[in-house]
Amino acid sequence: MPDALPPHSGKGAAPLLRHLPAAGSPILLFLHGAGCGGWVWEEGFAAHCTAAGLPALVLDFARATKSAAAGLDDYLAQARAVLARQEGPVVLVGHSLGALVAQRLLLEPVVCGAALLAPVPPEGLWFSSARLALTDPALWGEAARMDQPVGTAPADLARNLFSAAMPPARAQYFLRRMGGESRRALLDAQMPQPVPHGWLHRRRVLVLGATGDRLIAPDAVHRCALWHDTRAEFLPGGHLLMLEPGWEGVAGRLLRWVESLGS
């Protein structure tokens, strides 16, 4: 059922938040990537985690702030508003842009760790974007237009965002729901971010890349892991790991890691 936050306006406006109840601990806070919404976790991934006994909060960054004026600081304020209501502990589970938001929250008192899937690294996207523009300008152009609804996507975009294992009709179903990201947030994500280093935050961090990811290259995933004093792992699939066929394996890896936090 919804876990409503008191409505207010301006920076840090109340996000849309859905609560999947379970009896265990810690709480998982799911943060989606650019051009997506909380729905990416609700295609089965979050429910799989709650079935294992972990309560989950699925944050959908407020559509009211998804405008050209909204930036990463607005998304951070929304996430902090959620964390402020938790007695803890909380594990952040972020994908892509959501993983960058998660990294900036690692010093929050209730946060005990973070799982980063296909993460934007602390350096931002400037290097990855420049390389993509040179090596695959068509894909770079599609990624840069995530502020617009994707609509009926060309087959090339589906092949670039998903692995060959994704059925084409299923890929189109997901792509029709994507887009509408804040242009300012996309621009903010290009720049290096004030992410605390692992020696400072001392939280456990799981970094998962995808072997078929065309947007976040392996070297960017490795640099992200090194920043947090850990090693990256790579699982089969494309950029949207939580939607890929076989996503249960990704969820299983997350659950085993969360279980290890208690040891």
C-alpha cells in the first residue's frame, strides 16, 4: 500500500513512494535510473526481494519536479525525505542515475550499505558520453533524448538497451514507458559528483555491471567499485538488468549480499 509523505512544494517535493511490506530487516530503498520510474522495480524485482523477507520502498522521483528546472539535488532531497522517516537500517539499491543518487547518500546515518547496478560512476558521465558519441553516435543521440518520451522505439535502440535474450515485443513494451527525464538532471549527471570515498563512508557497497551494457562501459563500473574500496562483478544482460530475462539471478545476488551484511 502507499506510504504517503506529507505534500509540500518546491525543492524536495514529496516523491511518489510505494511500500512493499515484509517482516525482515534491513529496508531496501529502490532508486530508478534516468528516463524510467519506480515501475522498473515493480515488474517483479522488488516483490522477489520482499518474498525473501525484506521490506522494500520503491521511490518514484516526483513527476512534479521532472521538468527542465529539476536537478540531481532535487532527487537527493526527495530521497533524504524518505530516509528521514526510517528508523533504519536502510540498504540503497540504485540503478544507473539512481545509483549515482545512492552514492551521494552513503553518509546518511540510517544507510548501512548500497547496491549499485550499472552505476553512473562518481566522475559522472562526461567520459562515457564522449566515448559513446565517438563510437556510436546514434545510440548517444538516443540517450541524450531521454528527456522526451521514447514512444515507438527503433529496433536498434532496443538492441542497445537490452540483451539479445530480450523478446522484441517485451523490449518495446518497456521502451514505451521510458523517457520524460529532467534535462537538467541529465546534464548534472555528466559532471563529477561529491561522492564520499570508501575510506570515508565505510559502508559496504555491491557494484554490479552488465556484460552487454552499451551505455555504462566496464571500465566505468570498475572505477566506481574502486572508489568504494570494492570489486565490480558482472552479470549477463543489458543496461536494464532488473528487466532482463534472468533478472532473478540479479535479485538473488543482491539478496545474498544483503544477508552477508549481518556477518
